[in-house]
Amino acid sequence: MSDKRMFAIAVAIMGLGVAAFPLSGQAREIIDMITTPFVDPLLARPPQLDTGKILPGDDTVRPCPVAYDPATPLTLPIAVDLALCNNPQVSSAWATIKVQSAALGEARAGYLPTLNGGFSKVSDHTSFPNSPFESSSLKSNTAFGNFSWRLFDFGGRNANNRSAAALLDAALAGHDAILQKTLSSVISAYFDVQTALASLQARQKSEELSQQTVDATQRREKRGAGAQSDTLQAVTALAKARLGRSRAEGDYRKAESILIYTIGLPANARPDLIEDVDDPVDSIRDDLNTWLTQAQIHHPAIIAAQAQLTSARERVIATRSEGLPTVDLTANFYRNGRPNQGLSATSTHETLVNLTLNIPIFDGFSSTYKVRGAQAQVEQKEADLHDAERQTLMDVVKAHADAMTSLANLDASQKLLEAAHAAVNTVQRKFDRGAADILEILNTQSALLDAQQERIRCLSEWRSARLRLLASAGVLGAMDIAGDNFMGK
């Protein structure tokens, strides 16, 4: 067996060994360093991968928190940071940017020549059994090199480069769309918890008020100033208040669990939420057409769909160019023979230079169907763009209507709450003097609870609708969630 065959078998055995036994992390890093010594020689990597992604309306990148401290109150900005850092969809979208960046570099590499080389040490021993001829031996060091460069095509490389660049833009916009979606989910979950917490607190106050009423009716009954029926009605109202408090506590725990899952905290975490504040914003009163224009220009889902359509159109050009002529320059150098050929007893050097015109003549109509498929992809991406625009604008219309309605309800709910408080205080003083019966005070307490629930609901709907409108328009950033804009100043 020749040394050349033994070398080939050894390489095959080494390959099987690498496949059968997983390499350590350090070994993989060494192999990666050897096989790909350059990080980004063709400058295809977008700067966002190094600097980080800035949310719309922000000036700086928001770093991921090291860990959440349970002793720190969970504000909405902290919840947003945790969700953006822990959401697997955000990580996947970030990895997609890296994939498309590598694809752009691969497309740019089509403009450059390729160079390959090889070296082998060959020993050939030939013997002639039962023959008067003596055996012979040949040894040779064989080397070869290949240079290839495509000089001309009908726009295929340019189209591939533009298509890859458009897909990278789509990946960047897709990442922004995932961020907006994540922000919207966190906002909804956070304010659901705030609403549930406020509802629980209102139910607890209602239970305390019902307990005070029971105590008052029992005192009046002992003095003979009240009937037993009044006490029984008060006890019934207290039992109803306790049931409502229990249900409100269950709703709060459910909403809290959803928020914990959304922001990626451990399932047993119990974050401490601070009491929320009012945040009216006059800019939300902008005309609906202004918000629709904002969405058409800035929403990342529309931008991503537009980039996908651009890429599909470039793919039609690239696919069509595959069936057109090309011009290639190749150069080859061989020392002591060509690869996989017999050895020569004399030393040789061979150099070849070729200028080749490749003219496709017939491929069984394969290129025809490839072009038809690429054109169909364009039609599909056009439909996807129209659907993204329609869905986005529909979300803006709904969010704008919700924001306007909830904003109008704020004043009405505040006046209702003030009137209910005044009624309870008045009836309570009358009841203490014996000028009001039990039904009157129970009715006013029930009306106060309803007013508190309406106020809580209106505040939550307003805050959620305002931020959802910004997210639907594609302009929601961290400064809109935390800071002057969020506080309505």
C-alpha cells in the first residue's frame, strides 16, 4: 500500500474520531480560530451587534440587569429590562441578525477570487514476482495550486448582494418588531397586576368598612336601638365582602404569575409592586391620521416586510442570471504531476491559465421554473407586506380609539369616586346618630366599592392603552415607559 493511500485512510479515521467524540469548548475555539481567523474581513457585520440595539425614542442602549433583587420594588422599567433580556424570542431575533450578517458576507465574497493549494508526499514501490525484472521505487513531493476568479456575469452577484443586504435590514427590523411586541406584552401584564392589586386593596377596605358596620349594628342591637334583622343584613354584607376579597386575591395571584412568566423570573418569585400614579399625556390627543402616518413610516413589522419584498425581487434577478453566460479566469500550477495521477520519474512543473466563457444552452427547463418560483415569491412577499400594513394600521386604529375613550373616562371616574366617598361619609354620620337605616348605608358602601372599581379600571385602561398606542405605532421606547414622558410632564 502506498504512503498516499495510508495518508488518506488516516485522515478518514481522524474525521470519524472527531465526529464520534465531542470536542471540548477550548478545542472547538482552537479549531474555529484556525479555520476562520478573521472576524469580519468584508465588513458585513452591522454595528448594532457590537453597540447594542437602541429602542425608538431612546439615546442609549439599555443594559441587561445582572439579577433582580427581590427587595427592590418591581417598577415597569425594571420589568421591561428583565423581559427584553430574558425573552427567548428576542434572543432568537438577535441570532437571526448574526445569520443574515454572515449571509451578506458570503454574498460579498462572490466578488473575490478563490485560491486553493495542496501538498502530498508520495512513495510508490512496484515489484514483479516470478519475473527477472527487479522491483522499482519512486518517491515524489507533489504540490498544486488553483486560482479562480469570476470576471463577469449578468448581475447575479450584485443581485445576491442586494438581496442579502435587504434580508439583513429585515432581520434588524424584525428584531425591533419583537422588542415592540415584548414591550406591549409586559405593559399589559404589568398593568393587569396593578389593576388586580388595586382591586384587592379596594376589596380589603370594603371588608374593613363592612366589619365596622357589623360592629355598629351589634352595638345598636345591644342598646335596643336596632333590630336583629339589621345585624343579619350587615353580617351578610360582610360575608359577601370577604368572598369578594378572596376572589380579588386569587385574581391578583394569577395576574402576578403571568407577569413573572412574561419577564422571565423564577416561578416562586413574589415581586413587590409599588403603588402607581396618574400620568395624563396631552400628546395622545393627536389626530388618528398622524398616528397612522407614524406607523407606516416607523413600525418595524412594515419595514421588515418591505425589506423582505426587496430581497425577493433581487432574488428574481439573481435566479435569472444563473441561466446566462459567465466569464471566469482560472490559473493552475502543478509540480511533479497532477493530483490522483501516476508518478513520473522526472521532475515537472506545469502552469495553466484559462479564460473561460460559459454559455448555458439547455438545462431541461430548470432555470425557467426557478425564475417562476422566484417571481411567485415576490407575489407572496407583496401579499405579506399588504397584510402587515393592514394588521398594523388596524392595531393603531383600535389602540387610538381605546386611548381616547379611556382618557375621556378618567375625569368621569374621578368625579364618581369623589361623590361616592361623600355619600358614604354623610350616611355614616347619619347612621351613627340613628337617622339612617342599614339598607341605606349598605347601598352607599356598595356604590363606593363600584366607584373604586371603576376608577381602578379607568386608570389601568388609560395607561395600558396609551403605551399600546405607542407600541402599535412602532415608536415605543424606554423613555416612554420611564421618565418625563411616562409621568406626563
